[in-house]
Amino acid sequence: MNSYVFPSVVDSHNEELKNVAPNLLNGMKIYEGGSGYLVGNLAFSEGLSPHKIINGSPTDLGYRLLVKAGLLLAAREPKGALTVTMGLPFSTYQLYRKEAVEVATGEHEIEYETSSFGGEGKARVRVIVKNTEVIPEIIGCVIGERHGEHLRGGNFFIASLGYGTFEAILSTDGGIIQRSAVSTPGLRYANTLLMNELTKNHYLGLRSEHQIDIAIKEGFLVTNRKKVDIREMHKSALRNYYNQVIHPELRNAWTDVDFAKTSTLVLTGGGALYSELLDCFKNEFEGILSIVVSPNPLTLASTGYYLHSLSLTNGNHAASLGLDVGNSLTAVTVM
């Protein structure tokens, strides 16, 4: 399996770009309705205000562009009709499931720019999606953990620390325990705490929250031509997020009966890469749960989606696609 990951951001752009990226993944410019849009890394490097609506409807322009970008990456080599599996948080699953299926399914004529990564101009690719299934995001993580590279057996809690939502559930050999499911605000909550603190002493201008997210990953912010170290502030925001959001939700959802069934908690998603959050989980569950970080936390969900598609196509790797349109990153998994 191969996974491609890019930021879930778009920005309108109608000027020609030449040789500004090394490849398609970093140089995606897609046309929709006659207008050009930078997607992913190119939106950060060449865009003025890269953005995405958080937990928005699949019919939103930004979501549709990210789906097309994922299909474009999957279709670089000729394939037949695809079966695509995508995911949604428990909190929006019932609301947006039908819309997500409608957006992805059907024939897509994708027009994109090639000059941004060394080509001669515009190109088109035709992608046919025969079947689309939408499953809860955390179920994709469970499938990826149980049937992916790790092949984890037995019972375990699993928690996905995403940007838009925090999702968690107890998975057993016999299936999930739906009563234990948690779906609550994600890392965006911590970023908002940080931004509120920063604005007390610094002018942030018209930066989008995704630009702030990039600054957090880099550990500093440049404002008024001065570099501001935000690492300690971010660590504090993460700890407050855990105490204010994650801790009370898990305490209400997970019972002693659940803890008697397993001694393992698997962490995945972008938040699993922050040691501060990892320490919070270890401190809370010391002596009762062993905390394990997924080896591929950014692509575990898309891997699970791919494996789900593979089961629907009776093992046809070329026709199977996993597409994780996240609020921070979009991941595409193919064979």
C-alpha cells in the first residue's frame, strides 16, 4: 500500500504558475467551474489565504476540491472504475453521509495544471467511481489497526486525535462497543486557546487558522518581523485541552466494565505525535492501560478505508481506494 498526505487547504488562484513544485503532490492546481484553485502544499507556498471549512458539508467547494485532489493522485496510473471508502466523525456521520456518497460517486472529469511542476499546461483525467461507502472515522482506524500492517488482535481502546474532532471507542474481537464511542472537539480547541493567548500581546493579522497550525508545528510565529517562540504556550494549551475536553468525555463514556476487557489504548491521528498529550494519557491511565502510538498515525484511517474498499471489491487492489478527507490533512491510500 502507498499513502499520499497533503494539507486539507485550498485557495483560489487564476494566474499561471511555472516550475514552483517538484511533483503533482506538491503542485496541485485544480480547476472547478472555470476557476483555478491551489490545493494542499501549493496553497501554502503560493496562496494568499489557504483555508478549509472545519467539519463542513461535503457539498462545500473546499471538500469537493479535496475529494478531486485525492482522486487525481489515485488516478495517475490508468485504472478501471474505483470503489472508494471515506469516513466522517460520529458527530456528523448521520448528517453528511448521503452527501459524501453523492459527491464522490460518478464520473469525474478533473482538469488540473501541470506547468506548476514542470509540465506544459493544463491536462485532464477521467476518473470513474463506481461505488462509494462512508463509514465512521474511528471504524476506519479500527480496521487499519486490526487488518493493516500491525494486525493487532484482542480487545483495545483506540482514540483518534484529529484536528476537527477527537474520536474514541472500545474495539473487541467480536466488534465495537458502540456505547463507549466518544466524538468531541479536536486539536482545533487547543489551537484556539493558543490563539486567544497570543492575541493578548501580538498582532496576528489576517492569518487563517491553518497558517497558525503550521506555525505551531514549526514552533514559532513571525509577527511584525519578529520571531515569537510559541512552543511552551502550545504545550500549555494541549494540557488544558486534555483536562477540559478529553478527560471529562472519557470519564463519562468508559466504565469499569470496559476497563476489565482490555489493558491497551492505541492513539492515532495528528495529536498522537505530541508528547504532551501522550503524557496526559499515560498519567491518567497509569497502572490500568498501556498507551501505544500507532506507527502511522496520519494514515491509519485511510489505510482502514482502503482495506474496507478491498473487501468490497473481492480483493481487487487496482479498483480500491481509501480517502481520508481530514480537517488538517487529507490522506489517500492505494496499492
